[in-house]
Amino acid sequence: MNSDYYQISFDDKKKVLLVDDEPRMLESLSMLLESDYRTYKATNGLEAWNFMKKNVMDAIILDIVMPDMDGLDFLKRLRGEGNKVPVIIVTGKSCLEYAEKSAHLMVSGYFSKPYDIDRIMDRLNFLLKSVSGSYKKSLLPKKAKHPLLKKVMEHLEDNYTSPVSINGTSKKAGISSSHLSRLFKENLNLSFTQYINRLRVEKAKDLLEDKSLTINEIMNSVGFSTEQHFFKQFKRYTGTTPGRLRQLNEIEKNSGKLN
């Protein structure tokens, strides 16, 4: 068992257990997910079972055919203990066959090897972010108590769609750029650039609810100058892309209607 943990500046990463007896597959999946999730690894069902007796995970990605204890036996034990952690099955065998065998075990998704990592990420984001509502939480810190910084934040709220810089903003505030930078760091634990990027992403999240707007129109309306920068910052702060978040919003709305 091991994990790779990278401190992030906003929310703690969700924890995902990866279970697969193929070392290369296990390592590859871990590397692909580690920027968005805190990953743990097990090489068979028995190892995963012993790990789960002592740890709480937010999701499990589970292979089926493994030595010592296969994926289905592990899942049966897990559910037998009342553990309802979301489980996604990945297998080189027929997904239909295992879907039938595990229908009563509350499986949250099936993917055939070689799998599409983007589809797995979409499923994880839906399970861990739409259910908990965490991707809907504000990306912005609480309003600052410092009176000057409050005025600067109000100014940015009114002007985030235009090009803004710390130099230009500090001049308007009547202070040096180094002083303004220090105010952001000491009060919000963010740089000026991080704050404006978060503000723009937050506004973009709201605009995604309007399906008449294209992603490119949203990008332009919130002040991002290039698609590459917009997508990079959006994924950095939400864990997914604008298009996928729009899809997740729609899935959640439709599931609410069905309920």
C-alpha cells in the first residue's frame, strides 16, 4: 500500500482506492488520477479488504479477475459489512457478464479494459462532486475583513470581465502592488492572480446554467483571453472541464426529476 499526496490550496482531495493485480495498469491509473484525487493502491481483493477495514475511502476502482480474492468476493464482503462506498468496476472481461453478477452489489459504473480515462474521470466527478455538491460550492474565500481589501474585491467584482492587473488595481487603490499582494496573501491566502482566476471561474460556473450560451461565449464574457488558459484554470479549480460540468449539472437535474 502506498499513496501520493500533493497539498492543494483549496479543498482536500477525495480518496480513491485502486485495486488491480496488473502493476503497470495500477501505476498508470494512479498517475492519471493523482492530480485530482488522493490515490491508494491494492494488488488484489484480500489486500484491499484488509486496507478497507482500517480506512475510509470516497470511491473504489476495482478490477475483477485477481488472485487471493477476486473483485466480486471483495465487493460482497464490503457490502456485507454495510459499506456503501461507490465502486466502479474495470475489467478485461465482458462488462455485461459482471453487471449481471453484481447487480445487487450497488456498482456505480462498468468499464472495459483498455478504458477511456476521461470517461472514468467523468464518472468519478459525478459520484464524488455532484452527489456531495462540492463542485457547486463557491471557489472564493470568505469576504476579507480588511477595509481596503474589501474595496479592491468589490472593484474586481465589477471589472473582472476586463483585463485587470495587480499594478493597475493597486494604482486605483492608492497603494503599491507589493502592498496589495501582501494584503491578498495575508487575508485570503491567495495571490492576486489566483483570486481573479477563481472569480472568473466562479462566474463561468454560473453561466453554464444558461444552455443558450456556448463555452466560447462564456469564456469571453468572464474575461479569459484564450481557450487554453480558460480550460486550464477551470479544471484546476473545479476538477473537470466546462463542458463536462454542464453535462453533470444536466444529469443531476434529470435525476432529480426522476426522483
